[in-house]
Amino acid sequence: MEETELPHYYFAYGSNLSLEQMQARCPDARFFSVAHLSGYRLAFGGFSQTRGGGVATIRPDHKGGRTAGVLFEMTPDDWRKLDVYEGYPSIYRREVVQVFNPAGWPIQAQVYIRNQFDAKAPAPAYRRIIEYGYKFHCLPIPQLQLALAECQRA
């Protein structure tokens, strides 16, 4: 797809749930809506020197998997900036997915998915950013708790 044909919505599910973080990274990005992605579950894996532990990603889960998150409207400049933060394309890739807003309407969005996965617990400070994002946006905490428990067992 040409860049102009790609969805301009970004589906955030990890530390980019933080409006402050997104404002610092992508000043022109605008919060649009909470949303969910079916067929995937939140997971923590890989190791980030910057974060000091595992980082958020999503993993396919076609047995009822669901990932909560938020949508941001992005400009091409926002995408370029966020690509740098996410390590695109070497660490994370971008995929086009269909998410659903609270009314059930489908929306095309792009999401970052980690290229390599090995379960690893997140550092406490990183975990707190994501927990705050879940609470701030009233997202289902059990999804986050399940992902945290899974990486602790690995």
C-alpha cells in the first residue's frame, strides 16, 4: 500500500496509552477513541535497554483473544517520529488491522507488533505507565493482569 492509502489511525495498547507520552513523541497526534482488537492478546516480551525489561506487544490468539487500546489520528510526520521510537522496522513492524470502537463500528488502523518474541517481565516503571493508561481510559484491567501473569511464568 502507498503511504497515502494506509489508515491514519494508530492503535496503541502499551505505554503509548499515555496521552502525555504520545504528546511528547507525536505532538500532532490526536486521541480519537478507545477501541479493541479481536484475535490478539497483550503480551510482554523482548528486552528494552531503554525500559529496563520486557516491552508490550500483541500476539495472535484466535480463541477469544482481545486487546484493549486507544486510537490516535496520525499525520505522516507523526508516523515518522513514532517509527523511530518503536524501532520500526527492525524491532517492531506495522500491520493494518481492523479494530472496533465502543459502539462496535469497525475502523482500519495500524498497529506495531514486535518482530521477535520471548516472554519477559516489564520493569516496574514501564508497567506503571501501562497500568495508568488502562485506568485512565477505563480499559479492562484483567487483560493487562493476564499478560503480566503470563510473562512471570515464562
